[in-house]
Amino acid sequence: MNKVLLEIQGLRKQYGIVEVLKGVDCTMQEGEVISIIGSSGSGKTTMLRCINMLEEFQGGHIRLEGEEIGYEHNGSSRKRKSEKDIARQRALTGMAFQQFNLFPHMTAAQNIMLGLVKVKKMPRDEARAVAEKWLDRVGLASRADHYPGQLSGGQQQRVAIARAIAMSPRLMLFDEVTSALDPELVGEVLQVIKGLAADGMSMLLVTHEMRFAYEVSSRVIFMNQGVICEEGNPKEMFVKPKTERLAEFLKTSSFN
Amino acid sequence: MGYTLNFAAVWRSLDQLLEGLLLSLGLAFVSILIGAAIGLLVAFALIAKNGWIKRPAAAYVTVIRNLPILVLVLFAYFALPQMGVRLGKLESFVAVLSIYSGAYLAEVFRAGLLSIPKGLTEAGLAIGLTPLQIRISIITPLMFRNVLPSLSSTVISLFKDTSLAAAIAVPELTFEARKINVESFRVIETWIVASGLYVATCSVLAALMRVAERRLSVPR
Amino acid sequence: MMDLYSFFDQVWIARLAILKGLGITISISVLSIIVGSLLGVLVGLSLVYGNRVVRFVVRVYTDFIRGTPVLVLVLASYYVLSTIGIDLGPFQAGVLALAIFCSSHVGEIVRGGLQAIPKGQTEAAKAIGLTFNQTFAYVLWPQALRQFLPAWVNTAAEMVKASTLLSVIGVAELLLRTQEIISRNFMSLQFYFFAGFLYFVINYSIERFGKYVERKTAVPA
């Protein structure tokens, strides 16, 4: 019944001589919520960024709904797809960043409308309506015409999530979206993500919030030194880790 | 000193001076506009990773910035015809000042581009914008806001450079002032009024830039 | 080939004129930088440490100079000084104008350098019992100097470029010499190129030197 949404095969990525991803394999069904955990430098953020082609990768395949992401393969050789093609593929996935990355010269609504108007060629008034709908969803209907500088960190991150989700992506990527926030603002952002999960949105989250990963994910992936070290159901993984490494990692990260 | 100030002759020629000032402003406006377009393209070239794009841009900026503008003005007007490029006084001066401003503005813009966080480009890419769309909708407007404070002094100095047009007899403010000086012998008065007009115009330009800065600054 | 040969031939014929012009250009630049910098340091110090009246007067002076094109300063200095009975030749009048121009630039650089030093430095110096003069000499000035040396070197390049303006009042510096040479042999393209090349070499060397100074004076961090 479930359909494969994302397929990653033998993903390799290196910076110069340093290999950060050493062959990652992973399959994701539609509607799944997967948290990727692991210490810094384990390659989890890099993997997320490869899916959106914000990082080039040197080997392996990423397929989204069966479509090859980023590169044209021809036997053993491969060629980077055209900038236009890649832009279209990027619009299939939405991404929320650690640093929000809202466009500071545009209001909350304009931030959301930009992609709708320029990429989806939506008329402005229609785009405005979509923007307002999503701002309402993240609880910021009254802030539509505020600039990012006039919003708190948590509010900015909610706008950034609305900006990504408004493009109706097939898959949402969250890259440590709460790491730059003051502790008291983390909750409101996680609440929004939980709401999206409840709607059946397919999501891939890189996070340090173990409690949240435990609650929201259908599956957890533990990465270590560029490979997937352990994966499974959060209830089993957090309570009875199979590998020494995960047990070690869980001990040092605050899970309470 | 035996010299009494008498502004009567200069007041009589005030129209002439003001017409000159108008021409100075016109020259500056057109040249800076063209120069800004050149400067923007060159600034993007300067931050390009590809050496074949970057090096010619860097060479252009270095060469122009190290040449006296008067040499360029004379070259364009007196030497280019030898190569078959015959331009009128105004056209040749505007061409020179545009190319000259292009180099200076490119430097200013480059600094502005470098101050834009990489994450904004990534956010643009993530919603499916092409690199060109990102440059147009996000990077360029933000860059302009960033550079407005330093743009002010560049614009003012380029406006002052229009005085060099006097060297090829373009009837702008300095040329007119010199003419009145020679005709009326009211030397001190002429130059007081002429430089007063320059100073006043520069202050107005600076004030306008400050207003633009305030109006365009990103709200916080 | 013929062209190139005749060009070098003409350069050889005009070698003395070119060298003399170059000499005058360098003298103008060096003199105006020295005089302008001395004046400029005074201007900068008055802007930072002067009382209200001094600050106001000096501020008006710098704003006025900075709002006026250098060519206007040169022309005004040349015509006005002789009118009020100060008989300077075009060379002196021109150098004076450039020095005044230079002083307003250097003044701003010095002011910026001094004001960039955190207040805590003065307070720390006071706390260990230094007088104002000692504080200035041992704490403030050395820091400000590092700040503005690179910018000051670049001012030198500005002065070399501005020296060309003296050709307008008949000082036989490099550009005027070039024009004279062209009026004899009509090789305007070649000789403007040649003059441009010489200016480029001088200014580019100054620019490189400025970068070098910038590296050298950077406070180790």
C-alpha cells in the first residue's frame, strides 16, 4: 500500500580528501517521519543537504519518487543536470534551516510568496492567499506584513517553515531547526512540526532534540562517521540500543 | 590687499553657473547610472569562482582605479578618433565617467555582495529559484541596501569628477566658472560662488542618500 | 612594425621632456603629500581633541574642501592667490591646492583612526597614571597609526592622480609634457597610452605597497 518516496543508494560525498558520507543507503515511504540523530561530524546534515542538491555528491544515487536527483547517469559516467532541472527538483523538497535564512528585505508574506510567484508562476493575489493560509497555520496570521527583523527567532523559524511548506513539497527536510533558538522558543517550532506530521507530511529531520525525535518519528536513523549505524523504531532504539555507539551517544545526549 | 568683494558681476552670470551645474548633474546622473549597471555585472564577476570571468573583471578594476581620470578624458576625446571612434564632447565624457564609475562602484558592490550570508542563497535554491532569479530578487536588492552608506561618498566623488569635463570644453559648472572668471575679473567672487554651488550640491546629495538609506533600510 | 618603431623613435626624441615631466609629477605629489599630511594630522587632532569652536571651524574647512572638486581648488588657488597679491607660480599654487585637498583627506583618516580606539584604552592609561600627552604618545597614536597607514598610502596614489590637474594651469608635469609631445608628432593614441602606462605603473606600485603595509601593520591576533 505504501509507496516509496525517497531512495538513497550508496551515497558518497567528500570534501577534498575527507570522506563525510561513506555509502549511505536508506529508503523512505510516503508519509514517514524520520529523525536523523548522531554527533556533529557524523554526516547527518550533509546527507540532508545532498537530497536538496545544496551539496554536490561524488557517488551513489538519490531518487525522489523514482526520479534521479542532481545527476544524469549514463553507464558509469554521470553529468550534473542543468541548473533549471535542479531548481525544479529542489522545489519538490522543502527545507528549513538552522539559521532560518529568511530574506530580510521582504515581509513574512513576501518571503512565502517569492517561490510561489517566481517558481510556480502563481498570480500575486493567489500567492498572497496561500501565504496567509500558511501563516495562519503556523500561528502568525497577524505577522504577515512584519519583516524578519521584527520577529522573534521562533516566529522567524515558523515563517521559514511556512515558506517551505507553501511550495507543497513532496518531502520536507528540517536541518536542526531549533538549534539556534533560545530554549523558551523551541516549543512553538516543534509544535508546528508535530502538526505537519499529523497531517501526513513526509519529513526528514536532523535534530538534537531526542525527546522530540522520540515522540514525533516513525523511524530513527543513527549516523556515525558517515554511515548509518543503526535504525529502527524510536521506542526500541532509545530504550534498547543495539550498538555500543548508539548507547554511548544516548548517554552523552540529554534524553529526558 | 586692495581688493573689495563685489558679487554683482557674478550674480549677473548666475544663470550661466546654474546651467553649468545642471549639466554637471546630468553628466553625473547618466554616467553613474550606466556605471552602476557596469559595476553590478563586474562585481558579480569579481566574486565568480571561474578565473576566466574573474580575472578580466579584476584587471578592469585595477587598471581604471590606477589611472588619472583626466588622462582617460583626454584619451577618449583626442586619441580615440585616431582609431576611428569619433564621439562628441558630451558622449565621450559620459563614456569615460561611466567606465570610471563602473570600476569604483564594482568595488563597493563587491564588498556588499560578500556581506550577504550564504544561507540566503541556499534558502532561495531550496524553494526552487534559479541562481539568476536569486541574484535578481534576493542578492542584488540586499546588496544595494548594504552598500548605501558607502555608496554616498563614491557618488559624491563621481559627481565632483564631472568638473574634469571642463578640460575638453564641456560647458559644465567649472568651465562656466572659469569663463566668468576670465571675462569679469571678479576672481574671488566667482570661485566662492562656484565652489559654494558644488559644496551645496554635495550636501544635498549626501542628504538624499541618507534619506534613501533610512527609507530602504531593512526594518527591525 | 613601422608604427612601433617610429613610436619608440619618438619616445627617444622626447625622452628628456618625459623625464622632466615625470620629475615634476613626482615633486608635486611628494610635496603635496608632505605638506598635506602635516596639515591633515593637525586637522584630525583638532577634530578629535579641539574645543567646540575649533571643531566647528575645522569641520567647516574639511566639509568645504571635500565638497569642492580638486580641479576647482586648483583653478581657484591659481587665480585667487595672484589676485590678492600673493605671487605664486602655477607650480606653487597647484601644490598648495593639492596639499589642502590632501589635508582634508588625511584629517578624516586620522580622525577615524583615533575614534576607532575603544574608550577603555584611555581609561586604562589614566588608571596606570599616564598624563594625557603620554597616553597619546604611547597608547593612542601607535594604535591609530596602524589603523590609518594603509589608507594614507592610498592617499598618495590619489595625489599622483590629482597631480595631472596641474596641467590645466600650465604646470609642465607628465600629462602636459605628453600633450606637448603629441602636438609635435600627432601620435595622440600612442602617447596617451604611454602616459597612462606610466601613471598606472606608479599608482599600481603604490597600491601594492599599501597592501604590504596593511599586512605589516596588522596587529597580531
